[in-house]
Amino acid sequence: MGHREDLLEGAKRCLLEKGFVRTTARDIVKESGTNLASIGYHYGSKDALLAQAYVALVERMGDEFGPESGEFTSPPGSLERFGEVWSSIIATMGPGSIWRLSMEVLSLGDRMPEVRDRLAQAQGEAGRGLIGMLMGTAEEDIPDAEVETLGKLYSTLMTGVIAQWIFDPKSAPTADELTEGLRRLIAAAGAR
């Protein structure tokens, strides 16, 4: 690996350990075995490097849950698949998880305009990834119009679930509770 890759890997480790705000350029250099000048040369700024590291972490998480992973056995688009996906996601919400980091990054958006666009794009791709998992569709086959509607709905649900798990894991929703809530919503909408 070269300095660029070493920096990215070091930044990922720092993000998971310290978060976005508490990670310094010196932390990244120490973790990556590179030098301070490398950050500016390869990424422009520490924040740009951390944003790219965050996006890489989210993409890695998405790959672990993607439809190609074979992790889900229920029919795509079913309530059972909905429960399976949320059960898998919730199982990863412990301390030091990407999800805790996601809440920190979301709260920083207005203070980091130079990385906001990159993170906003990643948010859209997260919706595409959630559609893929829940509907069993390859991400490249999901139309943009679906990402702008269903993807945003799933992303909003994800943000709420993450916030509740970070705030109070004991009272946060379980996959079964989310699935039952969706079941009731579908029944109520069908009754009208």
C-alpha cells in the first residue's frame, strides 16, 4: 500500500475509535505510519480524508449486507425480509459501530460545508443500499426515482433507529417491533 491507502485505512480506524471531531491529523498520521504533509497532498484536508474514510466504512457495511451476501433467506419485499434486514442492522449497533459515527457525522453537516456534498451523496447511496437489501435488487438496477422516494423513506427510518439505539438501547425498537409496526401500517392503509 502507498501513503494514500495507508492514510485512508488509518483514518477509518481513528473514526471508529475516536469519532470525527476527536480525530486529529496527528492521530491519523500515527495510525497510518505516514506524515502530515501526505494528508494535504493526497486528500486536501483532514476533513476531506475523514469524509472519504467514513464513506468507505459505510460502503463496506453495505457490502456485508448486500443482496449478494446471501445473508437473507426471506422473499424480497416481504415482511419477513424487512424483519431479517432490521435484525441484522440492529445486531451491529454496539459501541464503536459505524452507526454511532453516522449520527456524529450527520450532526456536523452544517459545520463542514467542504465535505457536506460528499456526505449527502453517500446518504443517497445508503438509501439505494437499503432498497437493495430489503427488495433483493442489485443496486445498479434501482431507478433514481425509487431512491428519491423509497430510499429516502428507508434512510429516514434508519436514522431514527440509530438515534434511538444510541440514546437508549434498552427502549430502542427491535426488528420484531419494527416489523409489527409496518404490518399494522399496511393493514390500516388497506382498510381505507
